[in-house]
Amino acid sequence: MKGIEAVIAELAHSSVPVLLIGEPGTGKRTIAHRIHMSSGQSRGEFEALKCSELVPDTMATYLGFTAATLYLDEIGNLSSDCQESLIALLLKPDPAARVVGGSSRELEGEMRSGNFREDLYYRLSAVCLRIPPLRQRKEDIPSLTNFFLSRYSAIFNREIPSLSSATRQLFLDYSWPGNLRELEAAARAIAAVGDESVAMGGLRSLLARPDNGGNGSKISLKEAARAASREAEKELILKVLARTRWNRRRAAKELQISYKALLYKLKQIGYEGYGTV
């Protein structure tokens, strides 16, 4: 990453196009924004577009210099007509907008198969930055975790949680197939709940399970978020029931749900026969 930062500093002196290659979630959009902020273009707008959603008419609008830096996410998904519009912009002697393309797959294959223009590829890839996945830069995990915990604790108006050594070691040992996006989701869940033990009750079993060993694991961010949410909900229900001395109707009223909904949730967490009416 230090090498990438050095290239970003050099890019500040020009407006040459840049190609960013990296797995989903590695932070390509963030790096594109850093390129924008470090250069003279920072006085203008930064525009990020999903190439799969672009059509020639809208492409022409964005290429009308409405932005100083144009980030094209998954540039390999550009239609042939949009590719033609883009190459016309890049052929200008002094284009007003810097183009930064991002791709989670190598584009040489797309070029050989005729899906991606050869002239466009070579113009974009003159400066090509390959963003390493998080599993290859684990030394960054502690500082990134602290950054995300601070950000979401401020958003949720909570104190920044202090993670146990066991959780921090788990974060270092895990392969993070979803990269920064997945780490951010885990930190967000911990900050939202405000209690590491509760949030990690749902996340730990997912992060530590044997099928997470490499990229492409079956684990998903949605699954991790659901697990954390279920664990937090269970903890809250049990706390309210203890406070109401296991009076289920009082607990339902305090939880602002129907009595029937509480009974259903108690059945889900294995406490169906507990408490009084």
C-alpha cells in the first residue's frame, strides 16, 4: 500500500487516466477518490458511476466535463457504444476530466474476446495499480478496525468499543473474502450493538468456521449482519424479561411489539415455556 500511495502522490502532477485492478471490496473507489483529492482536480467534482448502468446518452452527459474526476466502476461492463464515447474523450489532447477505471477482473481476456476495445485498454492501463486483498496486508487490519469502530461509534453516538485480544486475533487470522467491505460490516455491527460480546456472538461462529479459508468462501456480509442482529435481539429480549421478572406481557409492551410476536421470538430462541402472562 505504501507503493500505491507513492504512485498517487506522483499522479498529482498530471491528469493521465488510471486503471485500478482489485477484488471486490478492496477499496478501489476510495483510492480513486484519493487520486482525485491529491491532484489539481480536487477543486472539481468527483463522480463515481456503475458501468453496468450506463447507456450512450447518459455517458455523453457525464463526459461533458461535469466532473473533474470520473470513476468508472467495473469498467469491463461498459457497452461497446459507451467504450467508443470514452475513447473519444481520452483522445482529446487535454481532457478536462481525469478518468479512473476500476475492475475486479483482469481485462486482457475481455480484450482478446472482443468485449473490450484494445485501444481503450492500453490508454487506461498505462498507469495500472493493483490493489492487494486484505488477506495479503494483514498488518493493516488493526488500524482499519480502529478506524471503522471510531467512525460508526460516532454515527451511533456510542463509546468506541475496546476489543478483546481474542477478537483482535480472530480478525487477524480470518481471510476476509469480502475484504475491507466485510471488515467494515463487522466493525459496524460491534459499534451498533455497543457490546463486543453480544455482537461477536453472532459474528464469531461465522468468522471462525472451517469453510472461510480463502477467497470465494460461502460466508456473506448479509449472513454476518443477520447473525449479529439475531444475537443482539436475543440479548435485548432476555434483558427486558429479566427486568420485568419474566412477565411476558409487560416485556412485550416495553419492547413495543405484540404479545404474539414476543411468543414467536421466544420460541425461536428456545425460551418458549419460560415466563408468566
